[in-house]
Amino acid sequence: MAEVDPQEFFALFAAERRADPYPHYRKWRERLPVAAPAERMFVVSGLAEATQVLRDPAFGHPEPEYLDPADRLPDQPVDESGRVVRAFLSLNPPDHTRLRRLVAKAFTPRMVERLAPRIEQIAADLIDRAPPEFDVMTALAKPLPVEVIAELLGVPLDDRERFAEWSHAMARALDPPFLQSPETVEPAVRARQSFVAYFRELAGHRRREPGDDLLSALVAVSDAGDVLSEGELLVTLTLLLIAGHETTTNLIGNGVLALLHHPGGLRPAAEAPDRVVEETLRYDSPVQLTARTALRDTTLGTSAVPSGSQVIVLLGAANRDPATGADPESFDPSREPGRHLAFGQGIHFCLGAPLARLEGRIAFRELARRRPELRLAGTPQWNPTTTLRGLSSLPVA
């Protein structure tokens, strides 16, 4: 393991590298697959080491903190003992196991698959309404996942625009603290408060009048008498909103951009959209990094990791490790789908992966069928975020 200057690590996320961080990831990975830029802080960029962190129960999350009532944010969910309520993605077993099992019973593969005809209709309508010159993000990549997750949850049509605004604001606050500023944190807090208040009211309505939607299923789900508390329901909905909207938006935008730079253009998306989805996830992952905490003294590769250490996993770097396949720095939509960490690994593997893959597959296929001659018509612009990597605009004609 190598110790490095912290500024060298922070430079990986500099604004001028946002359009293409991968050459810098490659240099870092080749020299420092496990690095220590600060005391009790480790950065992992190699595939083997990243996979170990994601799968090894020695790495997890800090226990939820106890908050004095005076220190709580408005509408912040806490349990009866005063602990902050977190989504299962940020919990360790057995809490993680219990909550994920409950959510999985409501968010079933059958529920996802039955959305396919509706997703196809939404995608076709959005593409057909777009003028000859348009922005892929505004016309397709942003509205499609919003429509889908809103329909899945049973959100009224008139509320979907603010639904998307809340999601975008909360997603900006997912970056590590050293990459955030008050300009991102404060809007995220306000958006979360509005979101929680909205869904607290909507969940109450679904309890009284259940519908055929995921929110009604989550309100009613039980396992041997165990149910989701109100706080658990609300943080689960927040997770589903961001994971089901922002990441899929980025998957679509990143994939279309990669296709438009590829010699085959959109043709691979018409012929094998499932391969385009997997190659996009590997080549330009919508989620670039994640973090874990060492729950006990352990090792990472040959490095000793003390209990309590923070471990940052650079998924974007690990997904281009040569261990993922030949010529990993190239976008090859004909590539046989192989190893990538875009949806994580182990117990925290993304519960919404089937939905994201379905939406991506349909979006790529419909765009290729309906606009086969699409080309870039300007300079793409990237969102000012690091954890979630995606475009703010993608002009085409």
C-alpha cells in the first residue's frame, strides 16, 4: 500500500477532469490500487480489491447515530430510541437483512416486468415528440425514469415535475463531505424535507385507500408480522427515488454519448440493446464511487486496515481494470458482458438493477429505431457531481 499526498487524491475529482476522469483513474489504479491519502482513510481502485471491500462482511457502515431532539432536522425520521433511521443500503445485518427482505417482498421482479409495455410507450412518445434537433437529457433521459418511478409508486401526474426536482437536489448531496459545499447541502436538505412531508401524506392516503402500486405494497408489506415503520418507509422511498431516477437517467445519457462516439453509431442499440446496457455500466458507470467502514481490524490485499477506517471504492476505476476484459478503456457494445461493479456486489447489490436494465434496454432500442441517424450537435455538458456521474445536456440532431 502507498501513502500519497491528499491533494493528489482530491485532484481526481477536479472540475477540469469531469468530462473524462478515466485517464487519471488509470494512472492511479496502475500505481495505487490501494492507497492511503490520510490516516484511517483508504482508496481502492483495483477490481480485486474493490470486490473484496464490497463482499467482505469486515467492511460495512457505521451504526446509526443517536440524536438529541434539539439537534434533529425537521421531519428527520428517527426510531423510538432516537436513532436516525437509514435506508437499508446504509445498514449492516441484521437491520439490513430485515429491511431489504421487506422491501424485496413488495418490489418484485414481476412488478418490474409488467412495466415493460408502459416503458416502451413512454419512451416511444418522448422520442417521437422530440424535434429534429434536441437534447437527449431533456427529451428522454430525464423524463423517462421520472415517469416510470412515479407510476411505480403511484405518484399523481401533476406532481411529477417537483418529484424530479427533489430527486436532483438530493442526488447532489450524495458526494463525500470533502466534495460538498453549502450550495449543494442546503437545497438537498430542503428537498428531503419536502419529499418526506409529501410522502408521509400520500402514504397515509394509501393506507386508507390502497392502490395497485409499489407505495401501497410497501405500506402493506409484512414478514411474520414485521412491517416497515413510518420512518423506514420514508427513507426507503427516498432511496427508491434517487436510485430509480438519477442513476437510470445517467445510464441512458452516458450510453447514448458513448454510442455517438462509436463508429457504429446507434446501430448496436437496435441489434443488442442488452449488451449496450452492460457495456455502458462498465465503461461509464452512473455510480462512480461508494464508501465502507472497516468494522474490525482487517486486511485489504496486503494492507492492514484498522477498525473504523473509511474505505472509498472508485467503481469507475475498478470497472476499467484489465481484469474486466480485453481493451477495457474502449467502449465496445459487441463485448460479451463480463464483470463490472456498477450495481455493487454482495449483500448490497442493487435491488433495482432489473428495473434499470429494463429502462436502459428499452430507451436505447427505441432511440435507435426511431432516430437511427442521430449525431452530436454540440458539446455535452456534465453535472457538477462525482458520486453520480451523468450529463446535464446532450445536444443531438
